[in-house]
Amino acid sequence: MAILISGTFSFSFHIFWSFFEHNMLLLAQTDDSIESSSLFSLSNIIGQGSPYLGNLSAPITIVDFSDFQCHLCARYVKNTEPLINETYIQTGKVVLVFKHLPNRGFDSTGANLAAQCANEQGKFWQFHKLLYENQQGIDSGWVNEDNLKKFASQIPGLEMGQFNPCFDNQTYKNFIDNDVKLAHSQGFFDTPSFIIVNNINSSDPEIIKGAQPFPAFQSVIERELDELKK
């Protein structure tokens, strides 16, 4: 009898706890979406110094959390990002913002620091492209300090006299750390992860996780653009 009562209590408690956790999760998601609307406003993230591509008057923002050693990120950059660029960024409908989420290896933080130093000279996207085009195995040495400086030296117009002290002094360490904290606050621990924000009506941001194909982004963007026509 004692075993039966104990088992019944355990089962009932499990049901209650599952119900409690489910509802708390719903509340957390609601609160996070409200918070995200302000955290990811275009003026806020651009004001922080995040690299961006496109027209700041674009109605839609895509915020990309990525790691330069992430193979899935490279897949997205090579297969999906060009279509987003051609279809939406170049036509003034979307602005793309990059956020750093180094999580693939010990060398990842150095790559993000170097990229942000390149951004200081308006060369982030050239550096971004160069790293993903030359990506190799995680922590295989391809983005060690020497190689990162070699990559930077290949970018036309980038002044190494400015880049080297920026990189050596880890000038943007706090900046990178804040990007990571922001990602974690939204439940992003893997890369790539994306938030799509409607800049006009401040509707709840939509989330895409992983190296999804172009249609996955297209459906969300078109839905947001349709909302603006109403």
C-alpha cells in the first residue's frame, strides 16, 4: 500500500511539475519576445558598433549570430546569404547585422576579435568573406594569430598599422563578450542563429536556427513585408 501511494504521489507530482514547467516556459517565451523587440531594435544594435550590410532605412533586420570556425555558418554564408543579399539587401528591404558568438573552439574568439578590428576600418565584410572561404578544421591553426594577420593583410585598403595593435590588445574583447551574453539571454548557444525583426511595427522578432535554406528566410521576410502593406 505504501508503495502504491508513493507511486501515485510521484506520478501526480510529475504531472503537476510538467504542467508548471510548460506554463513557465510559455511565460518566459512571451517575456523574451517583448525584451527582444527593444534589444534588437536597429538603432540599438547599430549604435553598439555591430557590423551591418544594407540600407539602415530597410524595414526588416536580420541579426546573425555566428562563429567563423562553424561549418554550418560557412554553409549558410556560401549558399543562403548571397540569395538574401541579392533579393532583399540590395533592394533595400533588409539590413543584415552580424553578432559574434564564438563557440566552436579556442581559436574562435581570436577570429571574432580580428573581424571586429577589421570592422573598425570598414572592412568587416571583406574579412568575413575571406575567413569563410578559407575555413578549415576547428582549432587546426588556420585562424591562429599569425594567420589572422595574414588574412587581414590581403584586404585592399586595410591599414595593418591600425589593425595589429587593435588585435594584439584585444580591443574588442568586452564587445565580443557582450554579444555572447546577448545571445545566451535569448537562448542561443549554437551557431548560426538568427533573429528577424520588423523595424516598422516592432512586432515580435522571429527566430531561425541553423543553416536553413533560402526559402526558410524568404517565407519569414515576405510575411513581415506583407504585414507592412496592411
